[in-house]
Amino acid sequence: MKKLSIIIISSLILGGCTPKDLFVKPLAGLEINTTPTSTVFLNGENKGETPYSNKNVKPGSYTLRLVPASGDSLPPYETKLNLTSKASTVISRSFAQSDLDASGYTLQLQEESSGETYLSVISEPDTINVTLDDRPNGFTPLSKIVIAPGSHSLLVSSPGYLEQTLSINAVKGYNLIVNFKLASQTIVLLPPTQATPSASPEISLSSASPTPKSSPVLVSTVEKPYLVVVDNPDTQTSKGLNVRKEASSSSDVIGKASINEKLKYLGETTEAGWFKVEFENNTGWVSGKYVTLVK
């Protein structure tokens, strides 16, 4: 046995390797882009400015600090990173005077021993709408959704925040973790504009007594922000999305909204993802799983 050990070690040395090399983990990658340009600090060490790219980072835990260029008077950003071997971590950050107005995302891959391909989505704030490949997919946090390897589109949105759209690439045998930071947005609800007689285009000057046949047809429109019905839980039996009296799936149904129907959004959303809407001159609630907010 002793002779065998000596032979193995000798072979490693002759081959340009040492026993220590057997236990060295493959390196990790780190890519960072910011607006504006920022200085990158890893565990307190200055690594230069963004855009930053390094494919030879030792795997492990790090404290990342991004300091915007001097003169912008923007607060820095700091977070904890766990860089894993054979995978890159991608960070994008747009700075603002207030953290509420800052935005960005982090992409990270974690190898799965099962060989399955997953997608996980977390966010700040929590409980935001997730649309995957143009189909509603629930609310954050979402953990290990089975997904096909390859390219996908991901959209996240929530009332009061600017939505983000991202093209992602799922890798076979990995869990792609996407962490979004949404910037706040002030929504101002304006009353419907009422036409005055002097400015109304419907008044005819060619006839003193217009008949009903010559009267213009007024088309009802829904002003932004509004909700568009994009899906419903059971199209074969319900034939529409239930509009409920209260924000609960057990509440009474006051009507059904059709696919692509626009519903006036009344500016309220519950933590469970129910939207308050105006439906046939009544106030009701619809589940955010089946609608898209248009601002």
C-alpha cells in the first residue's frame, strides 16, 4: 500500500499536479454592471470600476460593496455574496438618491445534484407578480419552478413600482435564482375627462334638431392604470374570470370578466395579490394571477 501511494504521488508530480490540486474547487465568475459607474470592493479590497468581469474568483462568501462615482452623492450598495464553483453571478444596479428609487437584479446559479433545471424568483418588495414567457406564474417568492433549459422571458410587476423585464437562460442541472429590486413609482389616479359643450366634437352645427340615427356613438374607454384579464382558472367551465365582492376566493361572485377585458384599477392591492377594480359600475376584487397591470 505504501508503494502504491508513492507511485500515485510521483505520477501527479510528473504530470504537473500536486496532491493539493486534487482538492482545489473550480473557480467562479462575477460580473457587475451599474449606473452610474461604481468602484467595486470585495471583502474591503478595491477591485476596480464597473463594468467589472472576473471569471477566476475563488468560490466562497464575500461582502460586496459598490460605491458610485464621486460627485454623484448617491448612497453605496452593500450585500453578501456566496460565489459557487463552475458558475457566474451577475449583478446589475441602478443607483438613486433614495434606496426606494434604486433598482436592479442579481442572477445566480446553484448546481442541482438531481440534474433537474429550476427557476427561483425572489424580490424586494415581496409578493410581486411574476410573468414567465408571457404567462402569469404567481407571486414572489417562487422556489424551484421546473423549467426547460434555454432562453425565457421574465417580467415582474407590482402596483406602485416600475416593472422589470429580463431575458434569462436556464442551464440544465442548475437552479437559476433571480433576485429583483424594484424602484418605487407614484401612481396618480385622475378622474375621467368630461367634455364641455364648447369643445365637444359630438355637437353638429349643420342641423338644429339631430335625429338619433345621426347622433354619434360614444365608445367607453378605460383610462390607465387598468388591469387586463390574461387568463382564468378554468376557461371551460367558468367562461370568464370571477370578480368577487371581497378579496378572497371564498367571497361571493358579482360577475365574470372576459379574456382581454380591461378593468379599471382602483389603486388597492392586498398582500395576497388581490386587485380592487371597478366592474359594471360596482366595486370588486380579482386575483392578480390572471391579470396584468397596465400603467
